[in-house]
Amino acid sequence: RSEINPNSKHLKLFDLRLSDAGIYTCEYDSRTVSISLHVFELTISLDGHFLPNEVPELTLMQNSSHHQPNLIITLFNSKNNRVIPKLLQSKTPQKYIMKLKQLEAADSGTWMCHVRSDSPLINQNISFDVKVLGFQNPDFERKYATVDSTVVLSWHPNFQKIKWKEGFTGQLNWKQQESAITHELLDFNVTAGEKQHETKKSSHFQFEIPGSKPKSTIEVKLPKVHFNHSGQYQCQLAYNTRYVQSKIELVVMKVSANPVGPLPRGAKMTLICQVSSPLPSNAHLCWERVNGTQMDNKKSKQHEVKVEVNVSAAGLWNCHLIEDNERKISLNYAVEEAPVWISYVVIGASIGGSVLVFGLACLCIISSISWQQRRQRAKRMARARQYLLENKTCQCQQ
């Protein structure tokens, strides 16, 4: 593991180890030159491959021919910000064990360990790689959609960005509610050569895997969103029996009317705007009449899943989902006025219905009176027969 340059007489050591520490002496004629070699070895747990929220441990060891000095150690992360580790108890100054904070995907990169000592004079930088496999997405995000719209849900693993050379697997699951049954939509695997392969697993509802999606992206497309497509979509990466996940909650909005159809003159209609799950405290639903006044607007209360507004005239209404004073999605409902003949039909049907009800009521009353009279006559005849039976006499001929 060594070689000497015949011209410069330099000694080169390869694959340096702790045991290589010591005093190296060069003798030339009557002259002797000695150099003391001080060797450091820095190791990181899990070979520097982590998932978010895991806590790395660094071990720094030193060896020399003299006494082992007490070292001053300073750590810098991939953004060149100073990191203060927790120094675990060490029996000798030969070994230092440091525990870092929980990692995030953004912590990936080259870190620096600066080692310093005054006696002997040491001022050494040791670089090491930290790779955190995760998502560029947040752990949880909420996405809004309207019924019949097209939605694309995307996750962006960072394995290419950090040049993750190891293979891993993953899957995409969906469940409508927290306590509902989980359905696996697709699974995928990434080889050590960064080749990605996906397999569609579920036919629970129609979804597509876009063919033109960016590389190293997990993506599903819902070409026509239904109200029951709402719920939690969870993408999970698994590496060496450990896993990390990112969730997207899809909230779907729909509008409807009761009763359905054109609005007859003088009648009323209720417009209903509804979402598939409770909204956060910073979001609400709002009905707004186009070209209407502020009095026409109707807002939902906190955490309500629907808002209703009563309408008595034709017009265009919009329902907005507003989060932090920003409109996320909107749906409109056009209230149309029924033709005049329909209004007359409705009025006639109402009058006819009232007359029919009145006639049925009268018929019921007459039938009841007639039934009562028949009952009373039957009672009188029964009493007469009883009287004759009790007072009958025998007449004899003279």
C-alpha cells in the first residue's frame, strides 16, 4: 500500500488505516529526517444512507505515536450551517461518538467535520456524505378538485437528486377515510441503476399512469373526478425494512339544487354546495350571486362540509372554496326561470290538488255520517226486536 517516487523520494501511502499512524524516518547519508503521522478515521452509522427522522451517529477515532490530544470538533451540514451534536461519553480521547439531530430530506449532501488541536497543532477538515431518501413534497398536503374535473397527483422522490445508488421499492395507497380500508393503487421499484418500473394494482376506480411524466416522479391521473374519489393518497418508499411516506388529501366539491330543474315563478329553490371532508380552520365555502349584492352571499361556518342558500329568482350563482383569503376552486350553478306555461301548470296542479283534497275530505265526511246513521238504525231495530221478545203474549180462540 505504499510507493516511493525515485526522483523526489516522496513516500505515498494508499488506503490509509489507523494502524498506519506512527513515526516515519528517512535516512540519507548521514542525515535523518523523521515525520510523525497522525491518522483520523471518521465513520457514520448506516453507511450514510438514511430516511427522514432517523438520527445518525458519527464516530471519530485518532491514532498517533504520541499521546492522543483532546480535540475540538465542529460540524457543518450540507448548507454550511454549524450543527451542534450531542457528544456521547467516551472513556479515552482516542474515540469520540457524536449523535446528530433527526434528519430531513433537505439535509442530504456533503457535510464537514473540522478537527482542531493546539498541541500538537491540528487543523483538519474531514468531509463525509449524508444521503436522506425521501420526498421533495411535504409530509402532508391538501389538494382541492371539483366534480368531473381532471386531477393529477404527483410525488417527487429525491433519489436522483442525491444520487442514491441503492435499490428500493414503494407503493401508492388510497383510502377514503382514516379508518377505512386501504386500497393499493400501484407499486413500483427502483433498481441500483435508477431504473424505475411501475405496476398498476387496483381497479377500484378509473385512474391512469401518465406516460409523459417527469423522470423519477410517481404520478396518477384521475381523468374525471367523482365525489367518492376523495380521501388520502399515500406514497411510501421502503428501504431495508424502513420506510418513509408522503400523503396528499384530495378534497372534492360539488353543487346541487333542491328541487332540481327550472324555478317556477313565485317558487323557491335551495342551492347546496358540499365538500367531501371537513375543511381546516383557515378555509370555508361561500355562495356568491353573480352581479348580486353582499346580502346575497352565504358563508359556511367553521369546519362545516356544506353551505345552503335559498333562491327565489333566476340568476347565476358561484360557490367558492376559500383558504387563507385565496380562492382555491369554484363551481357555478345557473338557476333558470321556468316558462310561463309551466308556472300555470304548477298553479293549476296546486289548485286541482287542493280541490281534490277538499272533495276527498267532503266524501269522507259524508261517508262517515251515512255510516253513523246506518249504525243508529241497526241499534234501534235490535232494541225493538228485544222488546217484542220480552213482551210477547199467547192468544187463544174462544
